[in-house]
Amino acid sequence: MKSLSTTNKNRRTRTLLADADGLSTVEYVIILCLIAVVCFGVWRQFGNMIKDKVDGATQTMDAAMPTS
């Protein structure tokens, strides 16, 4: 014999799975997470590129400075 709480949980689970708005929300959350991962990767790559440019400029300026 199933307990009342188990039956209630099953009913809520079926209701949530049948709810199109809930599924749409989950889909939007998944898409948002994927976009965040892509943005993080692009930001990191952009940061590395800027760091390389600054390092190159620093080396160029160091080479151009006269030594005493």
C-alpha cells in the first residue's frame, strides 16, 4: 500500500512533466547556461590576447629604453 506522501509526490511529478511552462523554463535555463559557458570562453580568450599584446608592448618599450 502506497503512502499518501508517495502518491502526492507522483501526482506532482506528473503535473510538472505535463506543464509546458515548466519545460520552457528549463529549456531557457539550459540555453542560458550554454550561453554563459560560451561567453566565459570568449572572455578568457580575449583576456589572453590582451595580455599577450601588453606583454609584447612592454618588451618593445624595454628594448627601446637606453641603459645607463
